[in-house]
Amino acid sequence: MIALLIASASALLLALVGTPLFIRLLVRKSYGQFIRDDGPTAHHTKRGTPTMGGAVIVGSVVLAYFATHLIMMAAGGSDGPTVSGLLLLMVTVGMGVVGFFDDYIKISKQRSLGLSAPAKIIGQTLVGVLFAVLALNFPDENGRTPASTAISFVRDTAVDLAFAGSIIGAILFVLWSILIITAATNGVNLADGLDGLATGASVFVFGAYMLMGIWQFNQRCASPEVPTNICYEVRDPLDLALIAGAMCGALVGFLWWNTSPAKIFMGDTGSLAIGGAIAGFAILSRTQLLLVIMAGLFVMITLSVIIQVGFFKLSGGKRVFKMAPLQHHFELKGWQEVTVVVRFWILAGLFVAVALGIFYAEWVVLL
């Protein structure tokens, strides 16, 4: 628990202090956001706001993670970074790098579109494949790998992708992981349209994963005091909780500067990194399908885009919403930006509360 507090506090401090320094650097280099002409007219005043702030979030989490382990190792309270922790940081940083290239192209070309859709998908796929392949390796002394080929809800279910053999099962798991990662990164990316919206909503999600990691550690199968019918086969749950705490700290520190009116945007560097981290948590904590509820706000926003595009094509040009993603629909209905953000935060918190309730209720039923 001490390590978790150190990681959270240090990430908070790093983001809180590092963000304004990064803003000065971006302003000096004229790295400002380019705003879509077809978006809400109120957003045109945001043109030129520094972007790529996600680099601060990712950097703060990585530094806090390794600094915490160094401190705990020096105090004799840690064996160092775990495989699960390193894999989670890898998918987070990897997606952040894809987002960085996307942001850099937008800035250098002075346009609202960065990487082409195929290029972005290729980048996300490469990171996803590497993560998924490595996650099925590196068994611990109990034979547990960071991930398993079983489909999970609040824990692994009886549906195992390895039903047709180990090689085919591994391939199916890789494809399943890519789907989760791509969906999560695009969901956060679509939600990142209003000051503080994606940042604040993500705090709820990572806060939940922190609590779940602590609970899974206390009820881990490696503990002889825990009955086998309620224990969790999650490897390194406490280290996952540590990173979740660091993510919360970094996001809160960044939100200080990102809240309306934003002094900096996270850009795709941040949204793709956050999405990658959320997907990584779902896979490594064996709560893949629970993610649909946990990240319900991002799912809702993504569905609004799918519905809008699909209905537009099928109806010959008609729209369900005034504009998609969903947050812009309410802006065009006359809601103030801050009102939309706070109400969407409330929805994000409710989705997370339902997911945590389901997670705990399943354990109580088994008990």
C-alpha cells in the first residue's frame, strides 16, 4: 500500500509540475492544435492551444513506476518491476508513440487529420500483437502467465480460445487482444473533444482498476488462506494496482491544466496511450468483457459515431444526432461545454460504479 501511495503521489506531482513546463516548450515551438472547420464554432477559439500533452501523462507514469520500485527496493519492500507491469507500460507507451506521430503530422502539416486511417491501424496492430504475444509468455513459479487464452468477464470463464489447439488459441487470443486494444484506444480518442472530458472520465476507470487490483491481490490464488473457488488467477495484481494509481495521479495533475479553459490538450499522444492502458488492464486483470461496462461512457460515445455514420449512409444523408461524437450533439443543443463535461463525468462514474458492483457481487455469490 505504501508503494501505491508513493506512485500515485509522485505521478501527481510530476504531472502537476511538468505540464506547465511542457506548455512553455510547445508554445516556444508553436506546436498548437488545429481545429476542424466542421466542428462547433465555439471550438475555433481553441486553435493554437498546445497539444501532445499526453506525453506528460505517460512520462509521469513511467517515471513514477520505476522511481517507486527503486525506493521500495532500497527499503527492502519490493523485488522490482514485474512482467505484468512492464507489459502494461509497453502497450501504454507504444500506443502513445503512435499517437505522437499522429499529433506531429497534424502540427507540421497544419491540418486536423494526422496519420491516415490505415497507418494508424497498422501502428495499433503492431503494438497489440507484440503485447499479446508477450503476455502469453513468462510464466511465474506457479505457471501463471500475465494473460490467458480464456475469455474473461470478472475472471476467466470456461470459454477458452485454445479449444482448437495451443497455436490456434494463441492466434485467436492475439486477434481478440487487438480488437480490445483498438476499440479502447479509439473510444478514448473519440471522447477527447472537450476540455477535461476524457481526462476526468479516465480517472474513474483507473481508480476502479486500482481497487480491483488491491482486491485481487488480497484474494489471490497464491494465498493459502483464500478458498480456491473465490481466488483470482491474476498475476502481479498489486503491481497493476500501482500503475493504476500512478495513472490516476498523472491524470489529476494533468487535469489541473486541461480543465476548461484548457491550457493544453492531451492530443492523440494521450488518448491512444490511455486507451492502450485501459485495454491492457482489462486483459491482464482478466476482466475483458467487464470493460464494456467499466468504460461505458467511451462505449456510448463510440456507438454514437457508428449510429450516425450508419444511419447517414442508409437514409441518404439524414442524421440521428446534430453532430457526432455525442458530446458535440449536446453542445449544438445549447449545453455549455462545462455542463457537458461534468454530466458526462457523472455518467462515467455511474458506469464504473455498476462495473465494480458486478465485480464484487460475483465474489459474494461464490463465497
